[in-house]
Amino acid sequence: MGFGAILITGFFMLVGWIVSSRLKNKFKKYSEIRLTKDLTGADIARLMLADHGIHDVKVISVEGQLTDHYNPGNKTVNLSPDVYNGRNAAATAVAAHECGHAVQHAKAYSMLEFRSAMVPIQNISAKVINFIFLAMMFGAFAIKGLFTFDTALLVIISCYGVFALFALVTLPVEFDASKRALAWIEDRGIVTPQEHDMAKDALNSAAMTYVVAAIGAVTMLLYYVMIFMGRRD
């Protein structure tokens, strides 16, 4: 990995840390405000799934903080303890958001299906690029004819192309899940207008982590494309 790539990675790691810290502070703030309806995140999740006619998805608790996610493989809505047991606007927002992914899955939302199909490609790309960087570190190019720098650049560009596409596809998936969540909790009367604004603010902060990741992936892709094009001049 070149010096420029290290700088870009370091910059986006810093930005990501700032966004993540801001997100944790928001969730902490909104977790201290008890929901008027006095429902836990688990209650919210089960109710939203039932309202959408989804009866084959389980709501379970998983360890960690902000580890909440929907697993389409085994059809589970996985909620961290603070969300699973929480009776506040933050827990409501997260639980409904993850159920938004379950609704996407049930309705065969095209972008979610595309992202799910990309997961194995993303994993393979990560292994390939790690191998390439290790090879560069240990001087594989010193062995004549085994590996050229241009070939390595093309492989790196291909891998970062996959990363960038995956990150960009993730954006509409996450924004759509939040949109479904906010619409449902409002229509169902789960939250007051003030609680709805807090839930929306929390989800917008969470969405920024995906925006930063997407910008970072695209920037790295463009960086290596520019290096490759510069070598062609």
C-alpha cells in the first residue's frame, strides 16, 4: 500500500471515528428518554414484523453495542441488549430499522438482493487484495515474470471496484430501511412527534457511517485508477 493510500485510509478512519462517536453520543442521549408507549425494542420489532405479515423471522438478542443487524440467511432480527430491552426512542429507531430490512427481504427489494449476492464477491475480493499487498510487501515483483506492477494495479482496482460498488449499493438499502421504519412507527402511533424526530435523528446519524464508508471506498478506487493511468502516459 502506497503512502497516498495510507493517508487516505488514515483520513477516512479518523472521519469514521468522529461519525461513530457522534452516533454513540446521540444514542446515549436518546436512550435516556423513555418511550411514551413503554414498549421494548423487541416488542417494537415483533409488532412491526406482524403488521407486515412476516411470521418466519425471529427477534433475538446478541452481545455487544450497536451490533444490531438483520440476517437474511437465517431470517433473524438481531438486537443488542440495549436495543432489545430498551424502552426509548433510540431502541425504537434501531429495532424498526432492522425490521425494515426484514420487510425488504420479504418483498424481494432488488437492492437488498443485489447486495446479498455481492457478499461472497466482496469477501473474495478482500482476501485477494490482502494477498496482493502482502506480495508487494515481501517483494514478489523482484521475481521476474511472476508478477508485474501493472497486473497488481489492475487486480487492486478490480477489488476496490467491488468494495465501492458494495458500499454504494448499501446506501439505498439502509436509507430505504430507515424510511420504512420511520413511516411505520408514525402510522402505527408508536411514537409522539417529538419521539419521531429523535428516532429520525438517530437513524440519520447511523446512515452517515455508511456514507463515509462509500466515499472512502470510491476515493481509494479513484486513487489507484489515477496511478494506473499515470503509468500508461
